Amino acid sequence: MKRDLLERLKDGLVLCAEGYLFELERRCHLKAGPFVPDVVLDNPDALKQVHREFLAAGSDVIEAFSYYGDKEHMKDIGRLDEYEELNRQAVRLAREVAKEGDALVAGNISNIWKHDEPNRKNKSKVQAMYEEQVLWATEEGAEFIIAETLQLVWHAELALQAIKTSGLPAVVTFGTHTDSSDDGHRWIEACQIMADAGADVVGLNCTRGPATMLSFLREIRDAVNIPVAALPVPYRTTEKEQTFQSFRVNDKQVFPTKLERFLMDRDEVAEFALLARELGIEYIGLCCGAQPYHIRSMAEALGRTPPASKYSPDFRDVVGKSLKNFAWR
């Protein structure tokens, strides 16, 4: 029998690959700017291929690609009549691929940026969207729900309420673009609020790379008594450029389509996985920018041998040659 999320967290780490938005844009199946996941409807085979690559690389979770699949985003691209179908189809596709391995199927809801007022002005609209998306994900067979990249605690509260109504486990992660939420809560406090409200996992995802996320993670790990999630972007953020939105080249912003020069290599993300485990983080992964080889390297660093390890680098049998012979000339 397949173990559920909470059972896996009791036994050890859960590794989760996110980052579908950027990966599918790079593969020319999604438009940068709107970033609406209409690939779910337009090219489901392309999405399933990414799911399969992350599964083979070692992800314990196949996440339904409904990030930014909310009513407001669908309205913006003129496809509001397909709002429900996109959300349902995203879970069906994730479930189809998850069955090919031992992965869990996660439903997904996210920040609704059109209603990001700190004063809860559009609470009823946000609440209705979260409730719809969670209901559809539950009906299509999601095994837990991820509410991610949240930048307002009041959004997180509504998301958690919707998830708890479903009876499914809830993973709630905040996007740390500044030192506190847009409604004035330090991230440690935001995670404590969610833990006290009944979330099963709390933590951070997206926006920051490991170097600028770790200090927050240490505080959160010390503050809550439930599993903590850490899913940074695999980019080399610094104290000067703390988020991947802040990177500049020749004083020009490179986000979101010119980030490659800042991308971490496989050894760097493997090191992050080990450090996160050392901190006591139980739910580890990567967000925007993640590649299958990143996830494979993290899985191998954590002592696992995923199917894609069959193709991990091995230069022992290169006939009489050292690796330097393969350098660019």
C-alpha cells in the first residue's frame, strides 16, 4: 500500500520537484509574462513528459500544474470558460504519471496577485477561488494540497481553511520576496500562525536561492514543531541580490527570461539538500529553475538511487583519458 504524505514524513525526508512554470516556458510550451499554465490544456503530453522526468529523477511528489490557474489569470488570457477543466485536468495528468512510480499526487493553489491587498479587501473572491480549486483537486484524486508562493498571511489562512475542509494534508509555503509578508508578518511568525491553524507542513518556497533563504529556515525550524518545507530557486542569490527577481546585468533586470548565468550546478543543489537535512528540514525541493538533473543530484546526495541514476555521470571507463580532455578548446 502506498504511504501517504504524513507517513513518509514520519519515516524520513520527502523530496519535491517544483518549477514547472519556468521549465515549460523554456521548452516553449508556456508564455512568459502571463505565466498561465494553459499547457495543461494545449499540450498535455509536454507536461506529462516533465512530470515523468522529475519522477525518474527522484521526486516523491508529482504536483498538479495549476499554479496561476486561478479564475483571474484565466480571465486575463480569455479562457475563463476553461477554468474548471484546467484545474481538473492538471490533477488527472499528475495522477496518471504518479502511478508510474511511487509518487504522491499534490493539488496546487497559489498566490492570487490580482487580490493582494494587505487589508483583505477581496477576501470573498479569494476564498471562493481557493475553495473551487481545492474541491476540484480533491474530486480528481489529489492526495494532499500545496498552497505555495504565498505573500500574504490572510491568503494563507484562506487557503488552509479550504484545504482543511477537504480533509487532505496541507503544505503551506511562503514566497519570501522581502523580510516579511505583505501584511506585516515576519516569516517565522507567518509559519507559526499556519502551524497553529492546523497546517501539516509549513515553510518557504521560490523567490530566494539557498544562500539567502537559509537564515529564515533556521528560525522557522526552531520555532515550529511540525515538518518544515524548503524549496528555494536554484539560483545564486546573494546579500546584494537576495531574490532571483533582483538580479541585474549591466544594470538591467534579467528576470524572468535571462537567468541562466545565475543557475546553480548539480553539486551546489546537492550540498543544499544535505544542509537542509542537517537543519532538520523534512520536506526538501526546488522551485522555479529546477531541472531534472538538479533533483537527481539532490536525491543521490540524500542516499537514494532514483531511476535516472542509471544515467548519472561516470567517467571511470573513459579509455585512458582524464576529464580535462573534454574541456572546451
